[in-house]
Amino acid sequence: MTPQCSVSISVFFPAYNDAPSLPGLIARAFRTLEACADDYEVIVVNDGSRDHTAEVLKSLQTQFGPRLRVVTHPQNLGYGAALRSGFAAAAKELVFYTDGDGQYDVGELPRLLARLGHQTGFVNGYKLERRDPWSRIWIGKIYNRFAAWMFGIQIRDIDCDFRLIRRQILDQIELRSTSGAVCVELVRKLEMSGWAFEEVGVHHYPRLHGRSQFFRLRSLTTTAGQLLRLWFTLVAVPALLRREPRTA
């Protein structure tokens, strides 16, 4: 599938204290969509930001009009909750999301669209080179490998939040995580849907503003707890059910 004007797509960005990066990110999103789709919308989920994100978004809505929608959480509910709100708000046939901090280039979206064949349910990006401090790079590698082993996930980069998904698949799955565990839950359930998937290398850039929500003690603790519950639900229980002897 090649990018063309018949594409119907929702693009959304979860944002928490991302006021400095949003103007450039939103402008880049509209330029990209104008070139590859005629039925599109851009959504920002403001997850209880404490900076000037709300004011920046209000100004951007004046600039870009009704195609830019804002979903606001009165308080910070977590990355998973922001993704769930974005998916719920998205109304088009395809849904793409990436983070509001500007570490990925939304201009690379057409590369994902080009790989979306008729049997492909989602296209997942993977970082060609992670541009973070070395400590986060190693923690990310360990987390990625552990989560892949723990849940039997096939894609190579679970925490690359640069994803294009068919709306009809999202309508069939239910996400419950509120923390960063949502990435594992999402990818696992997408793979369980039975649809084929593709992977595309994308560029990753240094964070210029703010700090990651994930690498905080409270966030890590919440994520660990939700990962354990998720493993029990998606891996342990199904395995036990498969082992139960059949009665005559």
C-alpha cells in the first residue's frame, strides 16, 4: 500500500508537559498529512500537564482549526491512560500515534503507510539508533528483551511508540493498563489478533525538553505491578486452561 489521498487516518500524540515541542510537532504532522491523506484528524491528549501545554494547544487550535482536537485529563493519569483516551477519540480507519516529546519524526509516517498491505493489521517502528543517555539505552534493552521473553512478543522494539494500527483491530481489543505497561499489553494483544504485521526502522532523536514519565520510581513501580497482572492474565491463565484435562 502506498500513501495516497484515499487514506483515512487519525494521528494522535499523548502529551505531558510537552509545551515546547508541540508547536513544531503539530505543524510537521499537518504538513505530512496534507501530502498523503485527505481524510485525517490530529488529536493531542493532554494528560494533566502542569506546564503551558493547555495554552499552547489552545493557540494551535486557533491556527489549525477543527482538524486539531484536544482531549484533556484534569490530572495526570499515566501514559497508558493517555493512549487509551487517544484510541477512544480516534475516528478514522487507521490510527497512528507517537509521543508528544518530539523524539520521533512524524514526517516518517508515510514509510509506515507504504508497508500496510491488505493482510497487515499494524506497522510497528523500531529505533535505528536510540538517542538517549547510555543508562536509559541499557535499561531499555533489558526491559525490551525481558518483556519479549515474558510475553512471547515477536516484534523487535516493544517500547518504540511509533505505530500505525487498523481501527477495526483496536475495536476488538480492550486495554486496561494505565502505565507504561500499556505498550506490552497493546503489542501482545495486536499480535494475538491474528493479523500480520510489518516493521520499519525509524529515527530517534535526543529529548530536548522535559523528562520521561517512565523513568521515575512511582512510574516504574506501577508499571512493574501492572506487568505482573498482565502476565497472569495473558500468559499464565491461558497456559493453565490449556493444561486442564478434558472430561468425557
